[in-house]
Amino acid sequence: MTDSPKVVAARIEVAKRRAALLGTAHELQARLAPSTLASEAWDKAKNKGADLAEGAVDAARARPVAVGGIAAAIAMFLAREPLKDAASKLYGAMTSSSETKPRKRTSKKMETPTALPAPAATRTATEQTENVQ
């Protein structure tokens, strides 16, 4: 059985289309491979980081005083405990030489109150007459 020229042309066309489809599938498989995706993501992140750093340098060149103030504020925030300790030591050194140190308060025990006269209802009759006279 011989095929007609139309059938042969259709089979050739199908083979071409199948080859193109398989080529596209292999290309997509290569593009969507995890290693390729990770590599592309790394390159994009690296480029974005470089762009941000370049922008920060340009901003620092345009406003050096503001950037210096921000850097100093961040440094002081990060070193707040050592700075607080140093300031308290400095204050302590300055005040101890010019003033006497305040004495520590000692807790005094409460003194027992002296005996108060008893209320009139609880006094004896002789005590009441002595107080009246």
C-alpha cells in the first residue's frame, strides 16, 4: 500500500512539529531545573545588592553629615550599655572628688511607744478619781 502524496506530506509535517515540541520541552526542562533557578536567583540578588550599595554610597557622598549622624546614632544604640557604664563611672569620679559621698541610710528599728493612759472605760474607779482631782 502506497500512501498518497498528501499523507506523506502530513507525516513529514507531524515529524517536524513533534521534533519542535520535544525541543521546546527539553529547553523548558533545562530552564526550570533547580540548579538553573538557584543560579539565576543568586545572580539577581547579587546585582540588586550591588545596586543598593551603589545607591547608598551615592547618598553618603551627597549628604555626609546626615550619614555621619545616623552612623553615630546606630553606634550609640549598639553600645548603649558600655556608654552608660562609662558615663556613670565618670560622674562618680567627678562627684567623689568635689563632694562627699552620701551616707547610706541605716534602717532604724521602731521604738516602742511609751505607755499611754488607758481609755476611761477600762480604768478603775480609783484611777478615774485621781485624774479628776
